[in-house]
Amino acid sequence: MSTPRSIYDVARAADVSITTVSRVMGTSTHRVRPATRERVLRAAVELGYSPSALARALVTRQTRLVGVLVGDATDPYFAGILRGVEDTARANGYLVLLCNTDREADVELRYLHVLRDYRADGILFAGGCQTDPVYLRELEGLVTRMREHGTAIVALARYPFGIPEVGIDNTAATGCAVEHLLELGHRRIAFIGGRPGVSTSEERLAAYRSVLEAAGLRYDPVLVLPGDYTYSGGRRAADLLLAISPRPTAVLAINDASAVGCLVALKEHGLRVPAEVSVAGINDIPAAYYVEPALTTVSVPIYELGAIGMRHLLRGLAGEAVPPSRRIEHSLVVRRSTAPPPRARPRSRL
Amino acid sequence: MSTPRSIYDVARAADVSITTVSRVMGTSTHRVRPATRERVLRAAVELGYSPSALARALVTRQTRLVGVLVGDATDPYFAGILRGVEDTARANGYLVLLCNTDREADVELRYLHVLRDYRADGILFAGGCQTDPVYLRELEGLVTRMREHGTAIVALARYPFGIPEVGIDNTAATGCAVEHLLELGHRRIAFIGGRPGVSTSEERLAAYRSVLEAAGLRYDPVLVLPGDYTYSGGRRAADLLLAISPRPTAVLAINDASAVGCLVALKEHGLRVPAEVSVAGINDIPAAYYVEPALTTVSVPIYELGAIGMRHLLRGLAGEAVPPSRRIEHSLVVRRSTAPPPRARPRSRL
DNA sequence: GCCCAGGAGGAAAGCGCTTTCCAGGCAGCG
DNA sequence: CGCTGCCTGGAAAGCGCTTTCCTCCTGGGC
């Protein structure tokens, strides 16, 4: 077990100074005679030389590393975002550091510290922001400091401290799903939430509530079920839903993973979807299409979201201005999991 | 925009040498008087000091970075593995570098070079190995060199060059799925493959063939459909399957993603599953459970696979011996997507 | 034939750390 | 009181690069 060859080894083998080696291996504009360049190159491949990105990063002050914080890469939503991010990162010579936070404030903070230690050039927050004040204070300090050091930061959700954001309009997206249910004639609409204290969850819940109230319905806390964004969280929510009396005729989940979980569990309990209960979600993950019945949901360009986020990061890295807030369009996709409630006609026919 | 504080700044603020700062911030065993330590610590937090992992890595020769090469993180199988890997990496102070290869030899090689440049401590191959000789030659050189430099390498599939592997027995796993179909009475069993030139694909295809032949059936190349491990690849395979005459009564897909795609497309074409055609997969991703009808598949402890792989890597990193080959158990999970073929009784009843 | 510009290569500083080797101080011991 | 040895702390070398000066050399213009 030895050590990788260093620039010094190559220099000696090619009988030049390390300066010259650096010039031919790197991006320097200083000219090198073709013959010399050739000699260096040959020596390099002969020795199996690979320039240390660490040493280079140390002096150039850029690592070409970007950290991506996702709630859970196992959720098809985040998986898709990750692909978008990575593809465009790779195309631009960046490497991505994967950080699953499970939306835990402490894990997220921990990762942020680590990313700072590694001097990541950029950070992408793929999920919602925690609202816990202690966390926020810590986050603000970290973010402020990192920015001063030139770290680019972008979020794919609403984020404080002026962090540039790109994402859908949660309020509108949630609203249009609720309205769809309302138009079908539903009056008792349950909501499977996410973790309280996460911006995205709060926004969607608030939108659910306000659309309901705008329709003249009373907001009933009993109808909001705890969830955790996962398939199994959706299943658990289904159990709770079944215990509510009178039973809701529709349910909107904060994301498709929970929606699918809920839908499947409901079916297992013998309920017919959508005949007895309608189910809708948000995100339009692939499973939304192939679950039975196919899920009505709000479609979001997942991969694109990741790609655009990364592109913004790149822009920031290049010192260009990053638009503070870019809204990506969404659209309601009505499939077969929603229908008018039992013995009721759609509102539009009233 | 400034520069992060360096160890030097802290030393000056605490009025000690950088040696002392290093000793209190790092893992040194050299003792430091409590009072001094306290001073250093205070100065560090006051200045918002974060030790540069890069500089540290440069001198200690370990980066605490591990690269994970996956086919496609969007496939729930790889997503699960990734979680297993990351959780145990984080628990041990390692950071994971995400590398989606799409099973392209050149992308994989490119990533390997990059990982070498970054001096990643370890590399985990999560998917199968390419069999292209040009690729293999290049890979061997790279792997050999990296090992000499102390890089730990582990694969979650069969890999050459003595790379330690942990994974299921592809031959047995595929075999038991085929046998299940055979026992139900199927005689025309199609196979949705992966990319030719990938070890896992070849192994599973070979197993499919040999079990068929062992049962006295002729191996018919017409029945092996091209696939690409994806949901949409499965859908395309369904179209091809429909064009085969006489139509196969069952199909086994190389992985669940394609199986689900095929199953859904078949349904869309009006076929009843499993009444008219049985579908089976391998891996047991969550979707296998909730697709309708639920997919018969070979269950693999996905998350565990990732975790164990990472644990092996850790062992290698610690200089301990890594078992050259560890087989993880799998098990056939019979769900509702498989049944006896139309107008035929199960073989066991003959 | 001489001078100057520009092309090509090198020396050395420095990026932010760890680690080895050393030195000073002080307590304990004879 | 002198010596030994432990306890703390520091100096300096070096990890593998990039980059800023410099120097040297060559060719072209006059």
C-alpha cells in the first residue's frame, strides 16, 4: 500500500518543474510548448497520476462539491429531484453529496456543519424548512456565515433569510386539489398532513383550511390526520380516518406517497375508492399513475425542479444573480381516485 | 465576501500556537490544560471556526468520503440501498457521494476517476458489473491502483478482480421465481431482461434459461424481451409480449420496476392479470405490494443490503479483513399476480 | 550587430491543517 | 540542592497543489 503519485513525481519523470505540470494538467492559460506538454502528459499517464482534488480545492478555494439535503431519498419525489440535480451537476463538473435528513432539525444542522467543514461550494435544500425557532436561529447563523464565505444556497421550497427559492406555489397547488374535491360535491374532506413545524406542511394545511372556509365550510381539526410523508404514514392515516364519524367522503394527502398508502389501506379495509371515498395527493410520482385506481393529484415537474434548482445554484456559483423566487407551474391531474361522494351530485349540477 | 477562519485565527485569538488549537479541535491524545482548552474552544465558537476537512484530509490521507455507484437512484431498489448506505455511513462519520451511472460504462469510469481525484476512502458498487472487455481492462487498472492507495472497495453484486461482494444469489433467486411459474403450470414463460453486458442481467437470464431447460422446456429466444430495468421499459416489453404468438402465459421481469410497468401496461391492453397472464418480478420494492394485483416477487432485504455493504466498507477502511463474498438470503413472495395459466391445471395436480 | 518583446519555464510562497521533535517548567526523589 | 522525568506548549516540516513573480532565451526590427 503506497501513496498516489503527486505532481512532484510527474515533474521529475518529465524532467520539468511542478509548475509546468500544473499548467498542463490544470486550466492554466500559460502556454507550454507542445513537446513539453506531450512529455508531461505521457509521464502522467505512465505514472497513473491523478491530481488531488483536495489539494487543488485547498488553494483555489472551490471544491466543486454541492450538498443536497432531502427529506428522504426513498420517497420517489426526492429521488426524482435528486436525479435532476445530479444530472445537471455532473454536466457541469460538480459532485453531489447526499444528505438525508428525515426532516429532523438536528440531522439537518449536523449535515450543514459537515458541508461547511468540507467547504461545499453550494447547498440545495430540497425539502421544506423547519419552523422551530431554536433551529431557525442556528440555521440563520450558519447560512449567513456560509454566504459570507461565498457558498451558494438555493431552496426548492419557501425558505427564510432571503435564500433563493424555486418551487411550486403550495397554496395554489393545494387549493386546486381541494377545489376539485369541493366541486365533486364533497363536504367532509380530510387532510393527511406532514410533520408540524415544516414550512411546506404548514403552507399546505393552511391552504386546505382557507379554501374550505372560503367555500363556507367549517374547518374541523378532527379531519386533519397526522402523517409523515411516507407510504406507511398514509396507511396509518387511513386507520384514523376510518374511526372518524361521520366518515369523511374524501381525503387529500400532503404528498403522493401518503396518498397511495392511504388509498391502499382503505381498499384493504374494504372501502371502494372512489365510490365510497375519494383520495387525492400532490406531486404526481410515478406510482400515482399505476396505483389502482390511478390517483388524482397535482402534477409537479419533479425532475425539472431538481435540474432548475441546480442550475440556479450554478448561477450563484458563477457569481451571477439568482432570481429570489421562481414559481414552477403545477397542474391538477384528475384520474380515477376521485368521484362525487356517495348519494350526492357534484356541486356544479346543483 | 471573506474567507472562513483558519486555525491560525483561532490560535491568535486564544493566544496559543496552532499546534494547540489543532490538539483541542482534533482527535489528538496530547494533553492540553483544561484552562487552555477552554480558551481555545471559546475562541473557536466566537470566530465561528470550522476546521477545513480538506486541509485535514490532505495531511491525514483520509477524506471520510465514500462514493456509491448506483444504476439509477430513481429506482426504488437503489433508493433503498442508498438509504441503508447513507444511514450507516453517517453513523460512522462518513459522507456519501452520489453517482448515478445509468449503467453506462463510460459514466461509471468517469465517476471512478473523479472519486479517485477526490481521494474517496471507499467505493461501493451498488449495481451489476459491465462485461465489456475494454471497460473491464480500464476498470481493473483503476481498481488495482486505488487499492494500492488504500481505497476500500465493495460491491453489491458479482464483481471481478476479487472485489468483496455482498448480495443475493441471483441464480437461485431467479430460479425460484421461474420454478414457481413452472409449478403453476406455465410452459411459455417470457423474460424481461436488463441491459446485455451487465453481470446481473446475464446471471438472471442464464438462470431463467437453465431452469427452463432443466424442466425439459426448450429455451426460446423469442421469449426474452429487451428491458432497461425501468417502469417504462416494462411497459414497452408488454407491447412486445403481446405481439408474440402464441402469447406467453407468464412473464418474469428482471426487477420489480419493469415487472410493474409490464403489469400495468398489460392491464391497459385489456388483459387480466393473473387470469390471462401471470407476472412476477425480483426485489420486492414497496410498489410490488400495492400495485393491483399485488406482485409476486423475490424479496430481498434492500435496506439491509445497503447497510451491510457499507459496514463491509467500514471494515475494510479500518484495515480489517472483509469477507470476499457474503450471500444475503432471499425469499419468494407469492402474491396475486401469478396464477395457473388459462385452461390448465397446476403441474402439482397432474 | 543590437535591443526589446514575448514565449517558455522555474522558484517560492502559501492554502489550512497534523505531527514529530523539542524545550521549558515543575514536582518528586535521593 | 541537583537530577530526572512528566506535563504542556511551540516550531517547523510537509501534505499536493496553484499562482505570482522572475529569469532566460529566441527572434524580429532597425
